[in-house]
Amino acid sequence: MRNQDIKSIKIVFFGTSEFAVPTLKALIRAQYEVAAIITQPDKPVGRKQVLSPPPIKTVAKKLGLKIFQPQSLKNETLENLLKIKNSKLKIDFGVVAAYGKIIPKRYLDVPKYGFTNIHPSLLPKYRGPSPVQTAIMNGEKETGITIMKMDEQIDHGPILAKREFSIFNFQFSNSKDLEKKLAELGAKLLIETLPKYISGQIKPESQDHGQATFTKLLTREDGLIDWNKTAEEIYNQIRALNPEPGTWTIWKNKVLNILSCDINPDGTTCDVVPSGTVVKINSRIAVQTKKCYLILKQIQLESGKEMDAKSFLNGHPDFLSSRLE
């Protein structure tokens, strides 16, 4: 597709979180016309519940784009939502990246080329709201990005492009690190894919729905640590569920948030103590699990400040040899 053809393509963009930001910026750099941004309403954030705009709104305002923040799409047409009256809506593409709400079926056929979605997994594996976290928790060695054409079912439509990414070879401390990398990969892949799809070089391929797996919306309850699991399983859980919804245990009837950790790297033989027992290994603070130790790095006691495990032990000497529940 020639550069002048790209400039003639008009896109409506649905996105909310940080994951959507690289894609929006990439579309602007590639000189597509982004006619409007649809994002979620401002929401209270943090302990003080300060009303804050979604990340995509902040970026869109700097870019001078039109922004719409409907409470719901259920009773709105796309024409009414964009405040277009007495004229035909001329949109070539709908692009969705982490919008966070279901796009009604009546929207999908409005753009000339339909809607595309950028999904952070290798579909049909890990459909649904938490593909990045679930892949980490399950100990996957590989994940990736899928560009798909949307239909009325969630993450069900035909695939336009995929790109694999090695979790095993990527150093990260939590799911946001991996999500950021996948967002960048997804933005690049979309820019490569759109002109090929428009020119007919790419044909949508149906997913193998029999191979589909599904993720769920993760909650605070999913973050409770079971010290009877192996160190590797708990390590994956902590990386997957931080910073949100977080991972935690109970110490002296208080919630102790486990923010970051590591697996014992030097192969020290595990002591025969009950799972959940806090021990010291070569000056490091660790917890006995079903199999080997989990090294604690950053922790936070209920209503307290985040600190490294050594500092916490200095202030709470009875932490050593105690047992986490």
C-alpha cells in the first residue's frame, strides 16, 4: 500500500489501558487518520481514590484526538456515539486494544474492513481477560500476539497474523513488564498487517475452536499463596499477579503482601521444616515451600510501607522461624 493510501484510511480506536498506548502511537506515526478514540470513563485510582483518566485518554489529548467516554455501548449506535448526524459514517477500520468492554455486534460491520483486535496470546490459547497473567502462572515458556478480525464472540474471530514471544528468555519481575513488551510487539505487528490485509495479501484464517482455552478475571482471592505448592509455582503466581490484584499471605493475623521474590538460585538443600516457615539462607530471607525455598525480596505488611525482606526482619526479628499461613 502506498503512503497516500494509508493517509486515506480512517480508523476508530477502542482502547483504555497502558497496553493500548503503543498501538495508538504507532498508528499516528504510520500516518493513519484516527477519527476518534473510544475509551472508558475516568475512574478513582489509588488509596485516596483520585478520579483519574485512563492512560489512552492522556495520550490522545496530547495528540489532539477526539475522545469519547461512554458509560455503556449497549444502547448506543456508533453513529450516535461519535455524534455524527444526517451523514453516512465513513470508517474503514475499527481497532481494539485492551478496551475492557464488549463491542456490540451491530458495531462490527460498520467499518469497511470490520474490527481488528490485538490480543496478547497465541489464539486460540488463552482467550479472555487475563491471558498474560495466566500464561505466567501456568509456567508457559512462550506466548505472543494475535491480530484477529472480531466477531460477536470473545476472542473467537479469524486470525490475520500471529507473532511468538519467548517468556523463558525474557527477564521480568511482574506481569506488567511482560505486558508492556507484548504491547510493543502488538503495535508493530498491526502496522505490518493492516496494509497487507487491505490489499488482499492476507486472508483471515479461522481459529481451531476445539483447541481454545479460556482465562478468567483475576481477583484478590486468587492472590492468596499456598505454601504447600512448589517454589516455582509460587514464584510464577507472584510474578503473574503483581502489581494487580497482588499476592499475599497471613502473618500474625495480618495480611503480608508479597510483592517480588526469586527462586533459591544456588541449589541449597531444603531443611525439613513445615511449609510456610521463614528461614535464613546465606543472609537472604526465604520461605520453605513444598519443594525448595522461595526467596523474599519486596514485602509489605498490612497498613505498612513496602520494604525489602531484610529491612522487614530488622524491624520484626520474630519474623524469622515464624510460619506464614
